[in-house]
Amino acid sequence: MKKLVDKVQELVLERSGTLTRELLREPGGFGLGQVPSRLKPETTTTAVCGFCSTGCGLDIHLKGGTAINLSPAKDYSVNLGMACPKGWEALTPLAAKDRATHPLLKDSHGHQKKVTWETAIGTFADRIKKIQAQHGPESVAFISTGQIPFEEMALLGSLAKFEMGMLHGDGNTRQCMATGVVAYKQAFGFDAPPYTYQDFEESDVIVLAGSNLCIAHPIMWERICKNPYSPEIIVIDPRKTETAMAGTQHLPLKPKSDLVLYYAIANLLIENDWIDHEYIAEHVDGFEEYKTHVKQFSLEMAAEQTGLSPESIFRVAESIHQGKRVSLWWTMGVNQSHEGVRTAQALINIALMTGNIGRPGTGANSITGQCNAMGSRLFSNTTNLLGGHAFENELHRQKIAQILEIEEEKIPSKGGLAYDQIMEGIHRGTIKGLWVIATNTAHSWINQADAQELLKKLDFLVVQDMYTSTETAQLADLILPAAGWGEKEGCFINSERRISPLKKVCHAPGEALADFSIFRLLGKAWGAGSWIDKWDSPEAAFRLLRECTKGQPCDITGIEGYQMLDKLRGIQWPLPEGETVERRSQRRLFQDGQFYTPSGRAKLLFEMPRECAETTDDRYPLTLLTGRGTSAQWHTQTRTSKSEVLKKLYSEDPYVELNPKDARALKIHPHQWIIVESRRGKVKARAYITQICSPGQVFLPMHYAQTNQLTFPSFDPYSRQPSYKSCAVRIRTNLS
Ligand SMILES: Nc1nc2c(c(=O)[nH]1)N[C@H]1C(S)=C(S)[C@@H](COP(=O)(O)OP(=O)(O)OC[C@H]3O[C@@H](n4cnc5c(=O)[nH]c(N)nc54)[C@H](O)[C@@H]3O)O[C@H]1N2
Ligand SMILES: Nc1nc2c(c(=O)[nH]1)N[C@H]1C(S)=C(S)[C@@H](COP(=O)(O)OP(=O)(O)OC[C@H]3O[C@@H](n4cnc5c(=O)[nH]c(N)nc54)[C@H](O)[C@@H]3O)O[C@H]1N2
Ligand code: SF4
Ligand SMILES: [Mo]
């Protein structure tokens, strides 16, 4: 085997130029080399899963230096020997036929044609420099991801912002976590999810707001199933989801009425004196103002506006009072809203007022989505400067410049545009070039028809992806073929702040390269200074980033490197230099009641609820909800659709959930093809008649390409996160 690899490598060297020779020496180089030397060819190694933010440990079994199978790691505190279908099938999508194996460049007839890396990289530098010379450096932007190692994200963010003059760069985490980030920053002084998964097992009351844990984070749900205290599980979701069915209380509130509900619950807690006066006095600011604010939200008013019974709302407040260890968890039902930040903060406020934070089984807990969403929050260099710093802060800029050995003037003194503003820039013609890395904008961005038109308007669209077939790659002028999870090294940070390494256990196909190597090569071709030489391997990048966190709430200067992470089975941040941590340890934040604000106290933040941007009317009488469909489908399906096993677990045809009452009124029978239509587009889907949706609501999974043709582009004003979960639609049975 080794001989064959060497032979191929020789052949490639023979017919290649100097750049290609250089590529072969890259850490992610061509995938022709053996697995890293510290792995024995016949062995089992552990890597963190590359789909969701749960971050399960997977034991990967190698033969001849390549992965042949995997099983869930037993010796890993996150998943305790369990994995969901996606995890079990994680190796399958790597072998798909539509993998991007060579760079592709659009020719003058609009056909994407194979080119050498030399041409691809040269074209990238030429075209982007030309656009910038003509329209200014800010006319080119990048959109990145929560699904590559943070060493790669940080190199991209540094290269684009400090070297290529791209002020504007954002990521798909804007679609996902921006609300949680802003909510925490304002309330706690830093973006710091406080929990550890052990809290699922230690709570006696668990509130799940806008989270379908059974589908979206199945192994977290398994952790709840291991809770020995028969907890109350309160599910707040307009739909009777798998999670709601498994819970003990379900509140099927009207979509986007959460804020009124949480204010009314806060008012009930205060009126009944079910709050922790001591905790508030010592650790919380703004209580008197909050008390006055929530007085306006009576039980009757909340019942009227949420469509819930007063008894069911009262019962939630009473359960929170009776619980000794109450945890409140939220996901996209809260984050993807026109008032997501204030809604998330209303949940944080409940935890703070009742002293349910910093103790086992408690917390105001935002669950992240993608495998490395937390990594992108700290290290993508988009909204924040590396390591949770602020672009606006001169001392922060000085510190980062010194660590990276770059001139301070290269660091912009303000953040760039958010995702929606970049899209708006394309619309207005101020953004002419776009570089998309590991996200599928043309499918997942809100109001997709518009998004696709916008991408076509660009002078130059570069897509860096594992596959050539994604909706976005299809539109690209230049495709850069990327290695995926399993074909490269680096680290992910999961929802509970645990940093864990992934491994190179397979060779990337053809000439696909690790994103890390692609960034390095682009940087060199661009003419980046000597600073980039310090980023000569993912682990070297890790060490630089570790220095960037010094003195920050996310300080990880106590982590030596990948081996230590491996040995201790992942380490949760923070771990400052000089501190030690046990193997498989589980740690939560704020045990001392000290927050990261200047005063050390947490803040209660609130505002009057607002109506969402598009409400139903006579012409469009139904509310469309969107989200995850099954545990076997991942987002835009570029990976999960490649597995025959996973395909058996979901419907290939798009389907729309609707209530029997609405189906009867519209004379729709089960599985009939129908049209769901909004003011922006129409979608053909099969009718799935079910009590999951309340009358007046329909649900389309986001995994089908058509769903975002319907969604309405509205955004939370503080986080600029899109409100994917509410717009007005109608249904018709006439398919023409
Ligand atoms: N299988 C699978 N797992 C995944 C993913 C995947 O694609 N597939 N994606 C990952 C990612 S990136 C993310 S962000 C997470 C998302 O994880 P979740 O947020 O749990 O998933 P969603 O289905 O998007 O939304 C959750 C619920 O919000 C409800 N909802 C809609 N509107 C409202 C509202 O106004 N109020 C309330 N309270 N609830 C509302 C929906 O009915 C839905 O059941 O999942 C992660 N895990
Ligand atoms: N209607 C509706 N829309 C939604 C949502 C919703 O609830 N409803 N949810 C939103 C949320 S929370 C999210 S997170 C987004 C997700 O939206 P996307 O980020 O667009 O979804 P993915 O399918 O995960 O896209 C990841 C892309 O990266 C590629 N890729 C995977 N690994 C690598 C790698 O290592 N390197 C490179 N270069 N490429 C790689 C994959 O092939 C894929 O094309 O969707 C959002 N859109
Ligand atoms: S729950 Fe998430 S991290 Fe765990 S195996 Fe499934 S997709 Fe992977
Ligand atoms: Mo997400």
C-alpha cells in the first residue's frame, strides 16, 4: 500500500510545477501521504463527530492507515458509547461520486472546466485583486462556516481581513447562533454558555424552548433519558414534536409569542415571591426595572396572546418554583426570530431571578447547532477579533498583532457587515466578489430565489466545498476542492465548550486539499508576509490561538496541544496556564456568581414585544414554520444524501406537515401533492396530515432545496439573525 502511494506521489510530482510540489508538502497535501505518523496503520483512534454540536466521540478503526469503520466512543463523557445515525454513517459521504477532486474554473461558455491548482490559485489572486483595484478592497467579501476546524477558520479570517483587505466576512453561524451570542454578551459580559452536559442528568426541571432535541441533538436527549430524578420536561414549541411528545408538559404556543409568555412567567414568579432575593441582591442588576416591566404581562393577557390556557402557563411557573435544579435550554425556535435576543434574554432572566445558574442541573443554556459553531464564535475573526476580542478595542488589536507578528494597522478597527448586509451589498452593487467556504448559501439563505439571483450578479464567485454539486457550487466561477471531516486535522468546540480534535483517517480524493492548505497557498500566492509561515500546521495555528485567549474568559493557555486534548477526552474552556483538569472532567461556569461584566454582575435586559414582519391575512392565512425534519438529515443534504442507510430514514419527496382540520377544509388527502405558496415563491410537496402542527400552521423541513423559496427575510435588530421560522403562506391543490 505504502509503495503504491509513493508511486502515485512520484507521478504527480513528475507532471507538476513548483506549486504542486509545494502542495505535496502541505499538512493536508493532496491526501496522498500516509495518515499522520503518530497513528499506527492498524489501530483505533478517537475523533469528534463532524455533524452536530453535541460533539460525540467516535472510535475510528483503521486498516492500512485508512478508516474502514467506526463506532461510538464509550470512554467519552459526551456520548457514553452512543451515536445517532449521522455519526454512525460519518465515513460514507467521503466516498461520494460528486466529490470535488480538482479545481474547476468557468470558461467563456459558462462551463466549469478542470484546471490545475496553479491556475486556480493564480486566478483567485488575479480576479480578486482586479475587483478590489476597481471597486475598493471592501468590494470582496467572504462567507464562512461553523463546520471546519477553528484553526482553519482563524487562518481564513486572518488572511482575508489582515492581508487581503476584506473588511466584510461573516458565517453561517449568523443563521444559527448570533442571537445566543448577543444575548450572552449583553447579559453576562461574554459569549459564554455556562453548562456542561451532565446538567441534563442533574436537573429536576428541564425547560426546552424552541428546541426539538430528539431530532436535532439526539444524544443530548439520551442524556436526559439518563436523568435519575424523573424530571419535569417542559417543551415550549408550537408543534407537538417528538420532543414535545416525550416531555411531561407541552406548551403549543402561537409562533413568535415566546416573549410575552416568558415575561408573564417572570411576573408570576415575582408576584408569588418564587424568586431568589439573595442571589439577585448579590449578583444581578436591573431587577426593580424588570419587575415593573413584567407587571404589564398578566396571566390573562399572556394566555390570550399565546393561545395557551392560563393553567398551563401557571403550571410552568409553579414547576420552576418547585424545582431545586432548574435548567432552561433553547435553540432555533428562539434564536431565529425577529426578537430573538430579547427572547433568549427573557429565559436568561428567569434563571438569574430564581438563582438557577452556576449549580449542577441549572443554567440558561443556548444549545449550539453545527459541530464547530462555538469555535467560530471565538476564532472566526468575523464579528469578534480572534479569541473573543473586539476589533474596536485598541489594546485588543495591539495584543493580537503582537502574537501573530503582523502590523497593528492591518487589523481593522471595526467589525464588518453581517450576512444579510453582505447580500444587500451584492444587491446594491457594492459587493462584487464573494468567497464562500463550507456553507451552501444558495439553499440555506432566507428567501432563496432572491439569494440565487444575487449570487449570479457577482463578478466573481468562489466556492470552496467538498462537492461540486451543491446549489452554490453550481453557480461558482471557481470551485476549490476541499477535504472534509476525516481527511484533515484540527479541533472543534462543542455546545458545552469542549475542545476536541478531529483526525486525518482517510485520504481526500483526487487533488482535494484541506481548507487549511488552501488558505496557506492562497496566502502565499497573494504575497502574504512572513506571518503566514507561523501557521505551518493546524497544531501550530492552535498554539497561536491559544496565546490569543490569554487573560480572556475563554483562556486556554493551559492546554499543551492535541495530545493533551486527546488524552483528557476533550477539555472545556477555560483552562488557564497553571490550572489542571481531570480526564473526562465536566465543568460549568459561574459557580462563584461572578460574571464577565465590569461589575461582575449579570444584567436583566428586556423590551416590549413587537409584531413579526409578515403576519397571516385572508390571502395567506397559514403560518409556515421550518426546521429539522429527521435525525438522519443534515441541513442542505450535501453529505447525508450520500448514504443509502440514512436515505431509508426519511422521505425523499419534500413533505409539508399540516393539521387534519386544515386538510379537511382544503379537501386534501394524505400524501397528496400540493402547492405551498408565499408571496415570494411556491413549493410542491406531499401532504403529511398530522396533529404535530396546530390548525393554521404548516411545517416544511429545511433539508429540501425549495423551502427557502418561501421564507421572508426579516432579522433580529441586535443579532441580525434571520427569522426562518415564521412567514405567511397558503396551500392550493391545483398543481399548475
Ligand atoms: N438531524 C439534524 N440535527 C441537527 C441539524 C440538522 O440539520 N439535522 N442541524 C444542527 C443545527 S446547525 C442547529 S442550529 C440545530 C437546530 O436545532 P433545533 O433548533 O432544535 O431545530 P429546529 O427544527 O430548527 O427548531 C426547533 C423547533 O423550533 C420550533 N419553533 C418554531 N417557531 C417557534 C416559536 O416561535 N417559538 C418556539 N418556542 N418554538 C418555535 C419548531 O417547531 C421546531 O420544532 O440542530 C443541529 N442538529
Ligand atoms: N428555512 C430554514 N433555513 C435554514 C434554517 C432553518 O431552520 N430553516 N437553519 C439555518 C441554520 S441554523 C443553519 S446552521 C444553516 C446551515 O446551512 P448551510 O451551512 O448552507 O448547510 P450545510 O448543508 O451544512 O452546508 C455546509 C457546506 O459545507 C460543505 N462542507 C462540509 N465540510 C466541509 C469542509 O470541511 N470544508 C469545506 N470547504 N466544505 C465543507 C458541505 O458540502 C456543504 O455544502 O441553515 C440555515 N437555514
Ligand atoms: S448527535 Fe451529533 S455529534 Fe453525536 S453522532 Fe449524532 S450528529 Fe454526531
Ligand atoms: Mo444552525
